[in-house]
Amino acid sequence: MPKTVFKLSDQPAGDISFNVVPLVDVTVMLVMFFILTTEVASKTYAVLELYRPHQSIAVKVEKGVGDTPNRVIVNILSKDATPSANRQDPTLAAEAKEYQIDGQPIMIGDKETLVRTFRARKADAKSLKFKEEDFSVEIRGDKDVNYMYVAPILRAAAEADIAKMNITALQGAGGV
Amino acid sequence: MAAAPQTPNGQEAVTARSRKARGIKYPKPKFAPNVVPLVDVMFMLLLFFILGTRFRQEEGIIPGTLPAIGGVSSGGPVFEPRMLTLRNSGTGVSYELQGAAVGLSSPEELYLQLASMHKATAGAEVSIIIKPLPSVPWGYVVEAFNQAVRAKFDKIGFAAVE
């Protein structure tokens, strides 16, 4: 019976090598996916929970730096900053934390500052040759915040003689 | 010179040195960069995104032209404004149209109600005033605004909070 001779590897025993190329491929793909789909907070658009109405007729507006000379966007942030699915306390979520215009926080109920800001932005838009009657205020509020925190913005807009008001909402079918 | 290694059976083991001695040529070593730091960084980035991500959602604006009632004004005549009152019912919201409670169980029913109301005006310019009570969540106000615009009301206003 012939004797079997085993050919041993040149490498020392126990030196196992993995092919990590597919692992790196998949990881890079995942990182790219997250980079592209992550919502990044900007000064103009704060991260908050927007509402998606039933058969939403919201019209898409392009976001970008300096894209809002003829409108002022007022963000209304909830005291509960967690995503709506994880919100435990409806009372906390119903309370507004602050308003934000271009990253500038404004205290809740500070109508004077709102009016002053609206007038200043309106004057800026006018100096950039925009029609005064086209200037609009855009309300971008957290869906769980009570209306009592939104109403001062409407009053401030009225005082600043702003004719148009838009409401930010999510697009799509949605509904309660 | 050290003796060549042998197998347990006394034969000469095939090793790199023995191959070299026999003139067997190896293929040139491939370029193999150390990918361990790359994998480390990638995993760190992945972990960061998995834990910190909030998916971007498509948002837009619902355009509104507002009458000179209760809040923001755009001037112009107002013809028989309709009043839609929103009350917080604890689990949701209840609606009142022209002061009368209406049992609406879905936003689609609200839309149909508003659309029939608008149709009844026979093309006259009619405005609607949404009057949410202070404790109504903003989402329901957006819903009412959306359905009013969908029902083709030209001017939509908000009543001031009392």
C-alpha cells in the first residue's frame, strides 16, 4: 500500500486569511445608502416631525442655500425631540420648545421679535427686487404641537402685512 | 547547514526552501494592501449612521391665500365665509361646520363635505375660516387646510385664538 504524503502549506499552521473584499463592498454600499438617505439639519430646515395629510397636495420646493429670499420659514419645534413613533408623553410633545428662523431661536410667544424679523426679511426681499405682495411666511411646525403655539405666528404675519402663508407638509397619500 | 525537514515517514517535506532549492519559481507576490484600518473606519461610519440616522422624507408646501379675517390678510372682498371648527376630542379631533357638529370619521369625509359645500356656492368666490381650538394638534390643522385647498376653496383663513 503506497504511503500518503501530505503536502503542507508554506504558511505556519493557524494563519487563516479571509477574503474581505465582499465585506468591504457591502459596507461601502451601506455607508453610501445612509449618507444619501439621512436627513441633515440645516439652518433653514430644522429636523422635526412633519405631518402627512390624506391625499397631500403639498408641492415640492427645492431646498438649498439661499433659496428663500422671498419667504421666511418659521420652524416650530416640539419639546419632545424624539421621532413621533418613539414619543411616550403626548403632553410633552404638544408643547412647543421654540421657534426657529434660519437657525435663530425665538422664544415662544415673542411676537415682537417675530414681527421685527418678518419686516426685516420682507425689506431684504424688496431690496432684491422681489414683489412685496409675493412675500410669504411658511409655517413648518411639528405635527404634535398645539395650535396655540402656531397662532402667534399668524398674528405676527398679519402685523407685518404679509399676504401669503404656506404650510409645510409631507408629500404622498398619508392621512390619520 | 540545517537538515531539510522530514515527514514522519522519513521523506523530505515539501517546503518553500525545498522548492527554491529545486528551482521551482513562485508567482510574484500580489499587491495586498492592509484593509484592516479601512474596514475599521467603515464599520465606525456604519455604526454612526445606523444609530444616528433619520430618514429624509419628501416635503412640500401647501399654498394658501388668506382672507382678512382672524389673522393673516390679503385684502379683497370676503363673501359669506364658512367656518370650520376643530375641537380636540382626546383621541383625535371633532369637526363643526357653520357651528353644527358633523360626524366625520376620516379626512376623506371632511374633503367630501367641504367639496359639496364649495359646489353649492355655484362658483362664487367663497372663503373658509379654519378655527382650531388652542389644544388641537397642528397635524389636524394641516389636515383641514389640505382638504380645504383640495376642495378648491380660494381663500382660507385662520381664526384667532381666543
